[in-house]
Amino acid sequence: MEFIDLKAQQKFIRKSLNTSINKVLDDGRYILGEEVSQLEKQLSSFCGSQHSIGCSNGTDALIIALLALGIKPGDGVITVPFTYIATLEAIATIGAIPVLVDVYDSTFNMNPELIEDVIKNSEYNIKAIMPVDLFGLPARYRLIKEISEKYGLKVIGDAAQSFGASKNTLNVGKFSDITTTSFFPAKPLGCYGDGGAIFTDSDEYNKIIRSLAVHGKGSDKYDNIRIGLNSRLDTLQAAILIEKLKIFEKEIELRNKIADLYRKKLNNLDVRFQYIPQGYKSVYAQFSIVFDNQKVRDEAQLLLSKKNIPSVIYYSIPGHLQTGYKYLNYKKGDFPVTEKLSNTILSLPMHPYLNEDDLDKIVGVIKTI
Ligand SMILES: *Cc1c(COP(=O)(O)O)cnc(C)c1O
């Protein structure tokens, strides 16, 4: 059994993939070929964003978003410790300071009720808030936006795991000043290498982002009006994403069906799930369950692995306890919800083509605990 089965997906699109990959090989424009702008248009119509800009990966997407909003070294950016390290890393890379707030125990996303205290008491000049849509579920952007407006802050949505998700009629890509995503193969919409995208409704940010992604170019790439990065999306990856986007909507439905089945079958056990609030739709980048305590969780993982069922702990070391981030001076106990989740959470196999037999096998093992 695979944790994420990309081969099962490939069966459905292999033929059209071969055709479109061959077309790129024939065209010979491996960087900024026409597939890139074609994909950008399709991403925009998919999520409703005015502008979509392809880039090299989800981490660069965050760095570019921070630079586009004018975040400077020493500025504070509020984010969460319960995330993949790239969120904190992007802030730290540009010399800004990740200022952390804990997450909700129910949704695992940023707890907006904790933000104002941090803004008032931080020794840093807070300039932006960067929520993360963990496991594919959008954060509480309405409340976060209220706070950002009150204090004149920008919002950058780290939607690396949540492209395709929505709240009521609004899609991911529309909640923040700038939204970023990743097309890493294991993400819900993944390519066959590294890739990412940035979404905004602002014409001005669009211009700056496009410049930043190509060495800060001005009128052409040898006229450099700002310090940028080399962060373009490959034509081949764009061609692959165009094929994957065709089945993405259907795959989101399948992921939701599998998650519903998981919830139903695990219902009577001593585990709980990520709470999906009314009106929210997740893309289930992961299906994660939370156990009573660490001992049961670790035992569950061991029993699963004995039956060759893969499972992963996202995230076993919270951001504030990572060695590379000691300079932020956080300590154990600072973010109790995150720390408790780190010790009790487990992500189970999740992909659109997981069948009910496999699901029963997984649930069967968990039932024995
Ligand atoms: C995957 C991920 C990233 C980084 O994306 P890459 O394409 O791997 O650079 C950033 N933030 C979160 C929350 C992620 O899950």
C-alpha cells in the first residue's frame, strides 16, 4: 500500500501526458514556454484569482510573496509553529522574524484569538500574518483579515497544501493579499518535480511578483530594477500540470469521499479528526487522526508498519523546537496545543484512488489498539 499513490493516478492520464510532454520536447522552449502562460490562465479561472504566476516551488512562492509586500530584514511576520518548516524558513531566509502563535486544537490551523496579544507585545515590528491551510483546510481568514486591517498588516496565505479548497463560494487564492501554493508531487495538485504558484487580485503585486521571479527584471531580463530570484516554472512541469488539472476537480471529490469513509469507519474509536467548520471544503492533502496520548499513537504507527501500512507524523518537531530556529528563543511549553498535537497525531494513507479494501485494512489495524 502506498501513502500517496501517484502511479494509480498516472494510469488515467499517461497517454495525454506523453502527448503533451512530447510537444514540449518538440517545441524546445523549456523555460517560459507557452504551456506556462496557458497553465497560469487555467489556474486563474479555476480559483477565480485575477493573476496566477508560476514559480519554482512553494518555498520560493512564499519568499517572493514576502518580498513583493515589502517585508524587510528585522520585520516580524506572524505564523504558526504547527506547519512544514518551509513556512518559517521563507520568513527567516529574507531576514524577517517568524513570530509564532498557537493553533486551534480542533482545526489545527492558526488561532486568530491569539494574534492581537502577540502584535501588542512583540518586540518586533509586525508587518504581516502568514496563516497555513494545514492538510488542505483553509484557515479562518475572515477573522485574520479583521485583525490585519485593524493593525495595517498584510496577509500571505500559505496554501501549499490547500489549492482547490474553498469556504462557501470563495476558493483558496482569494482569501489573502497574496496566496502561495506548491506543486511538489505529494501535494493534492502535484507535478513531477518542483513547482509552485502565486495568486493575487492586485495588478501591482502581479507586476512585482513577475519581476521578482525573474531576477528582478524591468523592461527585459537584462534590465534589473530590484533584487529578485531565479524562480521560473519549467515548461515541462506546466505541461504536466495542465493534464493533472483536468482531473483535479474529480480527485478533490474522491479525496472527500475517502475522508468521509475514514470518519465513518473510525467513528466509534478513541480517536478524533480535523474539524471541518460549516461552509469549508478541504482538499485533504492529508487525513490525520489524533490519539489520546503519545503512547497509543506510537503503538498505532508500529502496528500499521508491521502490516506494511505507511503512516507519517506531520509534524513530529514543531517549528519553535527545531534546532535551526533556536535563535528565536522559544522553548518547550510555549505552544501547548501544537506540542500536544505533535505528540498525538498520525497521518494515514490518503490519495484519490485509495480503495475501500485498503481502507478497511487500515481501520482494522487501528481497531486492534
Ligand atoms: C510543501 C509545503 C511548502 C513548501 O513547498 P515546496 O514546493 O516543497 O517548496 C510550504 N508550506 C507548506 C505548509 C507545505 O506543506
